[in-house]
Amino acid sequence: MVTLTINGLYKRLARLGILGLLVAFGLSLASCGSGSNSSSGMGSALVTMSDPPSNGTFGDVWVTVDDVSASISGTSDSGWVSLVSNLSDTSGAIKAVQLDLMHLPANGQCLLAQLGSTSSLPAGDYQQIRLKLVANNATGVTLLSPSNESTTNQCASVNAWNCVLPNGGSLTALNLDSQAETGEKIPPGQIMGGPIHVAAGTSVDINIDFTGDGSIVEEGTGEYRLHPVLLAYQVSQNLTGISGQVVAGTVSGATVTNGAGISGANVALEMIGGNPTDGSSSVDRIGNYLRAADSNGNFDFCPLPTGPFDVVADAGAGGATSGVYNATIVTGVPNGTQLTVPILPETGGPATIVNNAGSTLATNSTGATSINANLYALQTATSTLEFAVPLLSGSAPSIAMISVPCTAGNCTANYSLVVPTSNPLVGAYAVSGITWTLPSTTATPAYKVEATCTGSSSPPPLAEFSTSQTVTPAATTTLPSGQPPTLSGCQ
């Protein structure tokens, strides 16, 4: 069974008390597709999608999926095999499924909808995945309803098959680039954990993260374009998530005590990803798993790939002198865990890290007028681990991804990253409890800034670091000229 889920990036209120339901639902889903294909060299696939969290920009984001396919080739645009045979039609007609990415499934379920299935997936290591959408001007489209999706085009009033409804605005078509012709590809560098291995006569669960609101770019008044930010990886069959609460912590001696929940705290799940260019340590990156906790500090991540994960939390806003909390990281948290994460209050307000004005962030060889880059502020957790600290409110961009304009191949953009100004609280997870290492009071708080871009000439995506920069409460730190070093080959 291949379970394909599309998961967004930002700010959905956590669901409470549903872990048992999630596990039960996941187990029933796994059982429904557990019958293996007896044909030699073949596996089976069940393809589903999950709802993304929302940062509240859009009430609805309707997309119409025409095909999901995979290839064992890591470089060529060939050898694609459909994972949803019910959407293919040799007569030339288009069969598709239309879904609202902002829709929240009932009863706290992870999955939004079932797209289809195939029982003829050749065994192999799949290195690329492709999501194909229906063109807005397409004709002869038949909408299917494999799991209670609507068979009425929700974008018909704007003469499209893909559309958005901004909060406080009107329904408008969602412009596409190549997603309707060649499909949106997820290259090897964006498949976490390496190729998806499908053995003969077996089933596999696959997850695709779709960065919801962060994949939509406003092109002008009332105009929106889809620039999908996608990751893929194998998930556990029971879709078990990680949930819990972020609370205010206090320290007495060597003991950390948990207090009340913190409304709107940032929570991220991180995994080691890519190879750092500075060679000093392994680096945790947020990927697509960043949430704002609910009004009681509760959070929930589901579905998830097979862990363990490092859970990171902080809270606060630029310019604030209270209500700011430094980062806490809990390492090695397994799937199915319900976790309490204490974060410690700061004094003096957060710091802001800005780039040197006019510094080139990236270059590209395609003549594109803009590229997408990710920015991370990294702190040290241990001698062998750096991690991305969730940016505090007031950062520009407000999330990790930034659209960088390019002129004559040089891509330059200003940014400011608002971060806590204390060293992190570090916990090592164990079933018996968390072992805490208190923040260092002798080491000066410092950050490295990392920039990455996808579409590089050789995966994984390129990564560049600044040198370590100290920060001061309520002050601005400017990176030296040329820091981080210029990314190359971005597309």
C-alpha cells in the first residue's frame, strides 16, 4: 500500500485527545490495503491525501489532481508509473479528483481523501514522484469521488479547475506553471531518507508534504499562482503522530518544572537533512513541520514518516519585552508520543539578524526572474547537532521560505530573522522521562544563518552557512558581507 498524503506547513490549531482515534484509523487503513499482490515483481498502492494546516490566509484552496506517478530514475524524465490507475483513461478523457486543501477532516482524522489505487506497481527504488494537476482551461474532465469528494467543480464560477478563496476576498482562479503539463516533480533531494523502496509482493506507505499556504504566491491584486513546496518520504503504516503541549518552564537547581500552556507557541518537528557545507556537525531542519500551538499550548502532528524526531519549541514576537521564550529541543522523540515541552522565559527581548544590504543570496543559470530559498537560524544543541530555531513573529519573511528576485542571474533580497537571545534547553527523550541539560550561562548565545534552495544542479538541495554570529537582547546583528556564501545553481 502506498499512502500519499499532502500536508501543509503552518499554523493549525492542535487537535486534543485524538491519538487513539488516529492510531485506530491508521490501523484500519493499513488493513484495508494489506493484501499483497501475488504477481512476481509487483506491489500494491493505495494513494490518499491529508489536510494541511493553515495560517489563516485562505478559507479554501481547491486543486484538481489528474495523476500521481513515480519513477525509479533519479535524473531522467522517463520511466514514470502511475500510482492511481483509476485516474488514467486511454480514451483521452480526463478523470480527476478535486479537493480543498484547507478542509479539515471530521473526527481529527489525518487523511483528507482517497485518490485511487493500483495493484501493478513494479518493484524498485523510486527516486522521483510527480503530482499532475488539471489545467484551468481543460475540457472533458470527469470528477471522481473515491471517498466522498464533490463531483461538482467548485471553481466553475471563475472558469477554472484550481482556485483559492482568500479570507475576506472573492473566489479566484489559481494560476499554474508546469503542474498541468509535466507535473510538479519531487526530486531525489526532496525525498527524505532516500528512495522509496517497493519490494515484490509488499506494500509501502508514502507521504508527500504540500506546504499549503506557503505554496501560493500573490502576483498582484487578486491574482495568485501555485508554486508548490513539496517533500516526500515513507511513513509508518499506522500514521501515528506526535502530540502534546508547550508550557512555561521554570528551573530550580537542576530540575525543570512545567507550568501553564503557552498560547500560540511555535512547535517544529525536525530531522537531520542534507549535508552541511561547514563540516562541523549534523543539522536538523524543519522541513514542512511547523505549527502554532492552540490557545492552551496544545499541538498535534499527523500523519508522520517513521521517526524518531527532534521536537523544538519557542515563543514570542519582535519588539516584545515580555512573553518571549527561548528555544527548547527534545531529541529522539518516537512516533506515537504525547509530550510536554517546557520553554524558559527570557528577559530583555529577542534579537534580530539581518543580511548585509545588497549581498547576493543566490545565482541561477536558468534566467529565472526569481527563485525560492529557505532561511534558517541555527543554534547548537550538542557538539554534534545544530538545529533550526523557529523564527519569532516579526521576522521577514514570516516563514522560512522567501521569494528572491533575480536580475541577470544574481538574486538579492533583504531579510530579518527574529530569534531568542538565550542558549537552548536541551532534553534527551526516554520512555522513563526526559533528561535535561540546562542552558549554558557561560557560552555567548550565537546563531548561524543557513540558506538553501531547491532545483539545484546536483541534489540534495544546496546549503550554505554564515559564520557563527553572537546576538544581544533587543539589538540587531548584521551578517558580514557575503554571509552566508552565495548559493549557486538555484532554479
